[in-house]
Amino acid sequence: MKRGVANFVPSRLSQARSRRGFKKKELAEELCVSCEALRSYENGAARPLPDKVRRMSEVLSFPEHFFSSATLKSGSPHVFWRDLKSVTKASREAVDARVTFACEMFSVLDEYVEFPSLNLPHLKLPEHWSDITDYDIEAAAEVCRSEWGLGEYPIPDMTLAAENIGVPVLAPSIDNRKQSGFAHWDEVTGRPFIGHNIRHTTAASARFNLAHELGHILLHRGVTADDLENAESFDYIEKQAHRFAGALLFPRTAFYREVRYASLSVFELLKRDWNIAITAQIVRARQLGVIDESRATSLFVAAGREGYRSAKGEPYDDTVPVEEPRMLRRAVDAIEDAGEMHLEVLKHRIPLPEDEVQELVGRTFEPTISNVVQLRRPF
């Protein structure tokens, strides 16, 4: 018979350790146990004693009851990563834990509020992703715009557009600036989740990243883990998602209409209206045959001279705010409006630390306005 905390959930320790960026050896030292003991806690071969669970809570800054809370069983998938080769295993696992928390949070909130229905159009695409052509991608983006009521006009808020079609958007702050975006299809909630790194980003970059991740969701459900491990396949998959992002943000008919002459000054004016980066517009012009490779190269060189590809950034990068997700926050706000006691239930059912809730939702489960009344002071 095993000793220790009977309802301890091994995967919760793995999640908390990954989220806080601890290696097993480092955490074992903090807990004053051997690496072998820590491994046995994580694989379920042994259970920690109550004092060790308390220490886990202190070191990892997770509530004690987190380590005994049930997890959602998900057979899920690959998480698509931008710049996969630049993302370390530890960094991937840290954000994977956040995505897991977000999926679980959504599942609980879904019992209290009515989220927008998932509205992903049925696209007529080749069965295998490698057979999808540029023409297919342009047509797919146009179908999406039509079904989502976007027409051929600039998308005012890409984050809100994604959430309005039932796709939760996450905006974590990640140290690795090359870890710019990710997409994940959760089989338990039946929803895709997309996200971008809020750190070191601009409004235009964040919008492009989200459109890129939507491309993965719509084009690449048939992609396998082996496909992602293959460098050539991965690069091609990323190229397809890039093409979809450009086509969704700036549809070809509108681009042909508005770009009579390709120059940095023209693209700067268009960025003000379409909120798509100047360098991304250069790529779009080359994709659509508005300019040839030679002209594209000269424009990239000119953009480099202007500092557009450096820390200085492009025009409007420092004045246009990055869009913020609203779906989960509005859900919690609605639950609070129904009564503070509901927030207390959420704290129990979603046993995450306040900093994690703040990052996922944009607020904590603490009441924003107290309903407690006070007696009047005597005259």
C-alpha cells in the first residue's frame, strides 16, 4: 500500500514544474528529495507526504490543492510553433502547461456562460496538406472573410475577430522572443486555441501571428508529429500558414486595387489602414506578382536602411496598441456580476495561482467591486 497523499495527481506536479521552468534536478534539491524520488512522484510510482506537497506549493507558487485537482483527459495534439528550431524543450513545455490550464479553465467557464459557437468554414482543400496550392490558400482566406462578414475591408481587431468565431486567444508573456506564436486543437473542449507572445511584439506582428495560427488550424489538422519533425516539411507548412495570414489580412483583390505602385511610402500609408507590417506587404506584393524578386530585394534593403527590421521598428509600431483578448475575461466578469460567491467556486474549481489567472484571463478571481455593505456612521 502506497504511503503519502492519497489524492495526489502526478501530472499536476509535472505541469507546475514545467510552468515555473524547473529542471527535475533543481526541483528535487528545493524539495530536499532525490531525483529518483521526484521522478516517482511525477510518474505515479510513489506519493509525496503532506509536508512535501506543502513544500511543492511554496517552491512552485501553486495552491496546495492544485496538486490534488483532477485533470482533463486530452488526447491532443501537436502544438504548432512558430520558429520551432529556436524553441527549447523547456520553453515549449512551460507554454504547453499554460495552454493546458487555459483549456481546463475554458471547460469550467463553459458551464457558467455561453461562449460564441465555433464557426470554422468547411474548406474544399486537397486531402493531404502537401497538395494544398497557393491558389487554394488564397481561396480559403476569401471563403473565411465571406463567412465571417469581413468583406474586402481591413480587419479592425484580429483578436476580436478570432474570438467572435469561437476561437479562444491567449497572449502569454514569454521570455524567448523567437517563440512568437502557437496553435493547439483541444479535443476535450472541441476548440482550437491560438496565441501569440505579448512580449517584444507590435500590433501588426501580433495580428499577423494570430492570422498565421488560424492558418494552421484551418489547413493543417492532418499534419502528423513526423511532419513537424521533418525540417523540409515544417518549413513548407510554415510557408503555407504565412501565405494564409497575408491573404486573410490583405485579400488579393483589395491588394491589387490599392497597390498601384510598390514603395515603402505607399506601404507605410497602407499600414495605417490595414495594420499589416510594411515588410509583410513587400512579401505579399511578391507573392501576388505585383513586384518581382529583384524589386522585392531592393525594397527589403531600403527597409533595412530605414531601420524597419531593427529594434527601431516600423512607423506606427510605437503608437498602435497591441490587441488584447477578451473572451475569458468577459466570462469571468459575467460570473462575478451574478454574485461574488461564484468567484469563490471558480477559485476552488480552477486552482491556479493568481499570476497565472491574471496572465490567462487579464484579471484574477478576486472581486473587482465588493458587494459588502457597511453600517452608516452615527451622526
